[in-house]
Amino acid sequence: MLRRRSNKLLRPLGVFMGRVGIRPNNLTFLGLALTVAAAWQLYASDHDGKPVAILPGVALMLLAGLADGGDGLVARAAGQTSVRGGFLDALTDRYSDSLIFGALLLGGWLVPLPQAPAITGEAWALAALIGALLTSYSRAAAERLGVSQQAVGLIERPERIILLGFGMLAGELAGEPAIWTTVTLAMLALLGNLTVAQRLVHFWRNASET
């Protein structure tokens, strides 16, 4: 998965940041702050009939993703992992997911897809948010009951951020940001909820019946 590959590649950077005094929680809060800024940019843009200020919001969102991924990287590379840090990271990740999907849902960026005109863009955004939140919850619930979900499922948060960011950028370049954003959210809805189903099946097969 993307997380495993990036951890191996960026471990020296994590060691360096730990040595110069950057703490994992610093990056956690930086990621959340950048996400708030990205969500506000996407929500408050002057659309005038269509989204027009997509690039600043996407850039902030991708930077937030880097900061958010960096907190765990620094924690592991510098030996600074902790229960409190893990809880804080998981909590802020859920806020970040909710802020970004909520900004797109409420900010007028979405349209029905020609292939499924009966389903609104907002419905795709809501389905993508549900998939994102339950992807995390299904892992936490299973592991609390003793079944590891490591590397189970098609998509996690890093993949979601990258796919959403590049989908929105592609829409801007194509001159159809609303269509491309909605298509990307539809993909995230399907992949996210499929990941939840994969984790359910994995748990069911490996959980003790007692």
C-alpha cells in the first residue's frame, strides 16, 4: 500500500525532523490547521455559477496531507510514538475528512453525473464521507476485538487525499471542475465502502466466535 512504500522512502526525513526538534504533535496540528484553511477556501470561493478558486484549496489540502502523514513518520523514525499521539492523530484525521468532504458538499462544487442523473453530487459526497469514516472505524473496532486490519482494504486516507487532489486538478485543467470533482467523489464512495466491506469480511473470517 501507499503508506508502507512512503514510510520506507521517507524514513530518513522523519529521523532528521525528529533530530531538529519537530514533534509529531506539531505536524498533527499543522495538518489540521492547513485542512481548515483548505476547507474554508473550497467552501467560501466566489463560484458565480461554477467553482473558480480550486487551486489554492487543493494545494492547501495536499500540504495538509503531507503534514498529516509526517506526524506518524516522525513518531516512528524518532521513537516518539505514544498512545496519546496516536489518539490525537486519529481524531484530527476524522475532523479533516469531515471538513474537506463537507466543504465540497456545501460549497456548490458538485453536479449529478450524466451516467447516473438521479443521484445528486451531494449524495456522492455524503457516500464518500461515510466510506472514509467507516474505513477508520472498521479498523479500530476490529483491532479492539483482537483482529488486525493491517494492509486490509483497497484505500486509506493517503490514497483518498491524493486521488481527490489530482481529480480536482484534472477537472480544473479540463475546464470541468464540478464534473471531475463529482466523478472523483463517486470513485471514493465506491472504493471507500468496498474497503469497509473487505475489512468486515476479514474480521468475520478471523474473529473468534467466543
